[in-house]
Amino acid sequence: MPLTSGNFADLLKPGLKRIFDIAMSRPSPMIDMLFSVESSGRFEEQYQGMGALGQVPPFDGTVPYHDFDAGYRTDIRNYEFAMGVQVERRLVDDDQFNQIRRRASNMADAFTITRETDAANVFINAFTDSGTNRMGASTNGADGVGLCSTAHPYSPANTGTTQSNEGTYALTIDNLDTVRQAMRNFTDDKGQLLGVSPDLLLVPPELERTATQIVSERAIYEPGSAEYDVNMFSGRFRPVVWDRLTDSNAWFLIDSTLMKQHLIWQNRITPEFSQAEDFDGLTAKFRGYMRYGIGWTDWRFIYGNNPS
């Protein structure tokens, strides 16, 4: 097919789309590791929480039937994101394909960075009990407070009793033990222990050295121990470092099994690539588009610390 002002956009699209798709197909390690990645078919998905049933009573010949108390309902809206680049006809005529390819690749990078940054903002905003993210959505959970808060209500039916998953502890081996014990004491809305078992330590780059010294499999002795005390946390927690965490002191202890149940990344439209041509301007326009939502249905998978 001859290259003319009427078809050069069509000729470029397959190659640029392939560049975009290859870049977008790279794994998103932090999103895939931390979030339950779900598909969505609507403007907004609703997740209805349910209360616990309590302990099972001894059987006395008749099965007792108990009702669930309603938990908090989490609504996760899918937001739209779009960006485009233009390719001038002269770049094609002058065989400037490296420039053209870089534009498609840069656009794909922008989409990847956007997704990773929005995912990180769940943790960056975790200590905020009132506010909005860049899409204008509340940073609070369905219970009205942030992901990490000192005042999580037990349930909609019992808002006067609260639990905390927020502290101001610096990352030390003693404080890690304190937080681990606090998580093991998390209860359901009936006051029953949940059996939370933290196994993942999420830190910014500034705390990578400290986290490694505490929980690495090679850290067989407690850091700073003159008596070579055995380090009970050696190899017990998986240290995860995320460069996009912006607070150099904040750290999070996580039960990864519960996290995969309750921390939601919701894909409505995965990143797509399309093109159109501005006939009079002699430019081809290429755009990317995606829709997704982010949220959590329960806070009990995490304990965050934000030292001053």
C-alpha cells in the first residue's frame, strides 16, 4: 500500500500498537503481589460485608440458625484514564521511525507508571481519615476512616467499640514484635479472635537495610545483640521494598492471605491502543485508554506505622 497522507496512520498503527502492547504486557509486580486483581463489568462494583456468626454451639438435637449482621458495604468505582500522542507526516517521510517508536513506548510507560502510582497511593494515604485521591474519591474505607486508623468501628451495628491498626512505632525488632502481637489480637465484630498471621513486611527504600537486618533468613541473631540472642523473626516475614512509597519512615506489617481477599484492584478496561488521523493537519493521533478502580473491603490484613 503506497504511503499517502490518507493512510499513513493506518500503516503506523500495527507497529506502534505492538510496541504499546509489549510494554503494557510487562508484569506489574507490586500490583500483582499485593492486590486481588479482579475483572469488572460495570460502572461500579459493590462488595457487601457480613458479620461473624460466633462460636458453634454444642448440638442438642436441634440445629440453631443464626442470622448474619450486615457488615460495611464497599463501593469501588471505575475511573477513566486517557492519554494520546501525535505523529507528524514529515517524521514518516524523513524516516524518523526511532522517534515515532519512542513516542509509543513513552506513552506505554506513562500508563504503567500511572497504575503503579495509584496502587502505591493506597498505602501513602493509609493514615488519612479524611481526604480524596487524585480521582476525587474518598481515601476512607467503608467504615469511614482510613485504611490504617486508631478507630475502626466493629460494625455498622456497633460503632461505639473500635479497634486500631495504626501506630507510630519506628521499625525495630522490638516494635515489630509489638505490632505482630497487636495483629494477632484483631477480632471480628463478635469479639472473636480472627487468627491473623502477618507474614509480609512492606517498606520504602529508606527502610530496606533495617528490614533486611531484622527479617532476612541470614539474620540469625537479633540486630545489636551483644549476647547473640536468637532472632525469632529470621526468615519469618518476607521483606518487600516499594520505591513508590513516599514516606521514608512509614512501614506496614501484612497478612498476605487476608490481603489477597480484601485489597482490590478492579479492571474495567485494561489499557488499549487506538488511532485516528487529522487529515488537514497531516498528523496521526494515537491514544491509550483504561478504566479501573481500587479499594479494600476490610482493614484487618494490615497494621501501619507512621513515625513522626
